[in-house]
Amino acid sequence: MTIMRHDPQHQHCNHSDPGRELIHVDCASHVYPDGSIGIHEMCFHVLKDEIVALCGQNGSGKSTLIEHLNGLLVPSDGDIVINGMSVARGERADLWKEVGVVFQRSEDQLFAPTVLDDVMFGPLNLGMSKEDAHDAAIKALEAVGAVDLAKKLPNYLSGGQKRLVSIAGILAMKPRIMALDEPTSDLDPVHSAMVERLILEFRERFGISVVIATHDLDLAARIADRVCLVKNGAVYAEGSPREIFYDTDLIRDAGLKQPDTVMTYLDYCHQRGVAPEDRPITRAELVTLLERLTTQ
């Protein structure tokens, strides 16, 4: 686990793995017009074939960072480099082709008369012919399990259906990185499970690296390769889910609650009066572990 402490004498963030690094946020800050700070001296990176979870309270800077990753927002200071393109050098015009952003509010993303028109919009703007854009849209809708919605009006879809269509609209453009802001918030359990499965498929099936901004640590524990804790506009700790989520003081300092699996295991150990020697982070791992412990 890495605790991030910014050194005022060092104005750049270290590269983690230059050969695999797709996103490098280099000590970036953003101040909104009203003077409020969105991110502050943010160091962050995403590697090829990686799922990264940004975890923090509302207002911690997660969404602001997401909006910087494809040029929707531009840092006031510092730089953001996406697949070799530098925002500071003015190379942000094509960032949206590299990084697709799925907003927390699907209504901010859906605007076309029909679902198919909406999902075709991105491919058409990439320069695809109408026929190729149609094929790309249908394949994306099939991939998310929403092809039956193609002729529907977006306004009349359920919240879960809108989220799937929003994801399809990004997937149709075949980005290298997908960033999702609170991807399962306000969804029913069925659609939440569908979105969670899709996030894993992005990497395994399509080779897309994924960034999710969430305060749902149970979700992050199940799917993330690396967890970044965000507070006051900056990443201040990062590591694997097992490292981060078993650091009780660190999670408390972030204003978050440990995943249910972690708390259940720690409560079990406390009741038995034993030290927690293992670190299960999924329900399946916990069940297997408890079965072994109770038969000893």
C-alpha cells in the first residue's frame, strides 16, 4: 500500500509503470469559477488491463477527476496525459476517443429520439459511415443486453435501462479506457449486478481499462485491482483492496465504511478473541474461510 504525501519541492508525480500507463495525472489542480477546489495536486494513473476504483465521500473530488480524463474539464495547474497526449500541450481535442465517460445521471448523456440514434451518435462523430455506426451500435447494445431497447424512446426507459444504454453509447466508440461515475448508484439489484458484470467484461472481453468513482466499497472490493482513496481533492492512499480495506484507521479517515465482508470477518474474530490472520474481501472468500475455521 502507498500513502500519498505531496512533496512541495517535487512538482511532478512519479510514473508507476511507463510501459503500461494509459493515464497519468501529473500533480493536477482545478479551481471552479466560484473559487471552490475540485482537485488539488492530484496524482493518479491507470494501467493497461486494470480496473481502478476511486473511493471517497461525496465532494471528495472523484467526479471532478473523472471529468478531466477526457477533456471535459481542463486542469488549472499540472498536466493530464492520456495515451501520450498532453492536456498542457493542448492535445486534448481527441481525448474523448481514448476515454469514454459514463455520467452518474444518465439523463445528462441521453438526448437522441431513439436509443439506437443515441448509441450511433458517438460512432458517427468518429467518422464512421451510417451503416458502420449502425452495426457498432447494435453490437454495443447486444453486449450490454439492451438490443431490445433499440427503437425505444430514452425518456421512457427505467433508470437501469438508461444506465445500460449510456454504457452502450460509450462502448460503441471502442475506447481504450472507460470511466464510470457512481455506476450502480440508484439502481435496483438486478441492474446493479448487470453493470458490475459489464465492468468486468470490459477488461476481459474488450481489453478496456476501467475507472469507477464510487463510495460503494463492497463493489470496489469485488471488482477493483487497485483502490485509490480520495479526500480533499487528492488521492492520499492507494493499494490492493486487501491492503486498503483492512486498514480500519485509513478507511475511517476517509469518511467511509469498510465493506460488509471485511466488517463481518473482523466482528467474527473479535467475538472469538483471535487476531484476524486472513483478509477475505468477497462473500465467497469469507464463506470458505469460515467453513475452514469452524471445522478446526
